[in-house]
Amino acid sequence: MRLVRTLLFMCLALAASSNAQTQVSLPKAPQARFYGAVDLGSSGTKAYLYSFAEEEGDPFPKVEFSQTINTKLVSSMKEGRFTEVGIADAASAVKQVVEAMRAEAKKRNITVDPYYVVGSSGVALGKNTDDLVKAVKAATGIDVDFVDVANEGYFGMTSAVPKKRRGSSVYLDIGSGNTKLGCLVGEEDIKNFKSVEIKFGSKSGRNAGAELNPTDIFAGIRQFMSEKVAPAYKMESMNTPCLGNRQRIYWSGGAAWATATFMHPEWVDDNWVIVSKDDLEKFLAKLSAGTWNQQPVYHWERLPKGLTQEMQHQIKERAEKEQASVKDIFAREDIYSGVSIMKTVLEASDPKAILQFVRTGNFIYGYALERYKLASRE
């Protein structure tokens, strides 16, 4: 439809230039609105400056700017409470990313609607979230909202899964401290989203593996997957049949990003990257051997024909930036744990299901989208 609209604009413009006496009123360009959203997560603070514009009644988002800062908010917790050091670290990170978004907005001369700071479901479990809220408010002047597992999963689904596939797919987000899964049964509404949580994520799975086998963390992680994660998911999938009965899984999170980045670097520009069970097994083997961060193989034959050497060079440059980012943000053991969770879920549901990494999937987008829709109705 966008292509049709573009062609229509071109035809109208040509008609206007060929006949000076004919007045043509071009359709008005959609009016964009901008939102600054901060995902205050367990191990990192992620900021996204979004633009939304209406086209035929549907909002189309675009990430105008993004920034991520790793923190020790959850890793420094003691007995379920955030420490003063962890809170200060998180508040400082939020302040930095908000200031970066404001600077970007000023540079582009755009007006941003309210900036949002939202704590993830993992952060919401902290016993002293009030202390965190006060610190962020003092540093930025912005109140902090929190999402539970169900809302985090639902908002993530609306960002990750194409509308036409939301009723026939599973959404899965592997975070640092937990794994969120869900499937929509019925009309698109939070009450129809069947949400499930596995209380293990990439970092908590890594820590559990280290406790089981301090001398071989990777063996410990494998043991943990078979003894804890597989039974937990099997029970949840029996209680929520749509998890195990659907043929397509949309996968988001750091482990998904790492897998797509190193196993399919040629698809760096694709929003959805198909990842096979074989990809998971090969990547796990490379992670275990310590060869995962070596120069990946580019399968140019998988891309459309006609790519020039210059085009390939530009794709490699963008892919290498992604690879560098992954290596800067994630530890090898954490990635191994996250990919192992995905492999465990896939084998316990349908090993032949189509698995797709979602490059732009995250709950904070869905949260901002919901806020946009509410504001549009006012």
C-alpha cells in the first residue's frame, strides 16, 4: 500500500507540472509524533526514540535513535533488594540515555511527547522498587512505571509479530532473569494473551549452571536445562496448549540477537531472520569451544542475485558493527544459556516449527505504541 501511495504522489506531481492551470491537492503527509521510551531492565537500560505516523488508520513506528547502557541493578541485589550501588548505577544510566534522547531531539528540531521509563517484569520483583523510583525521579524528573510478565509479553508480541500472524504464532523473549512466552487466543486484547513465565533467563541460567558444575559451566548449563528448564516448560505447555501447537515462534532478546548476528551475518538488514534448529546446535558448539566470535561465514547465495562487491562490502561493515556490539554487551556463558533455553523450548514443543529472530522486538515499543493509541483517542 505504501508503494501504491508513493506512485500516486508521483502521478499527481507529474500531472500538476504538465498542466499549470490544473490545481491538484496532494494528500497530506502523515503527522508524526515522537516518543522517548526507556526500558529499565535487569542488566541494562535501553532507550528508544520512536516516531509514529498514521497510515490508513494504523500507526507505523520507526526507531529514530537508540542507546543501551549495561548496569548492575539486579546482579548486585542482596536478598531480593536492590543495593544503593545498583540503584545509583541504574539511575545514572537512565539519566544518560534520557539526556542523549533529548539532545537528539534538539538536534533534529522535533518535539517529543512524554518520555517514559518502564521497569521490566524482572525489575518489578525487587522488594524496594520505591527506592529505585525515587532515585530515577530525582535524576530525571520522570516517574517510573512497571510491567508484569503478562503485559511485558503482550507488549513484546505487538512489537515482534506481524499482525496477520499474531493469532497463529508464539512469542518468546529470553531476558537476563526470566523467559516470557505467550500466544494470542481470540481477538487482539491483553485478556486473550496466554502468558507464561519460565523463571530462568540467560544470566540466571548461567549462574545455576555454575553452581551445578563450577569447573565446567557449559556442562552445568546443559544439566540445568534438562533437570529444571525442560520440565518447567513441559508443564507450562500442557497448561497452555497453544504454546506447543503452533508452527511459528518469534524470538527476541540478547541470545536471539547473538545467534542471528553470527550465524546469518548477511541478513543484518532484515527485521525477521529465520533461525533453524541446526543453527542453534552449531552456535552452541561454537560457544562451548570459544570460537563463536571468530569471523563468521557469509552466505551471499541466500540474498537476492545481483549484489555488487560494493554492496557486499557495505553489508559486511554493518554486520561487523553488530558483531562488535554483541561482544561488548554479552558474556559467552550468558549467550550459551539463552540459546540453550531456546533449544530446550523448541525441542519440547515442535522441533520443526519455524523460528524467527525479531530484530526490533521489545516490550517498550509495544508500551509506547499503546500510549500513542491512547493519546490519539483523546
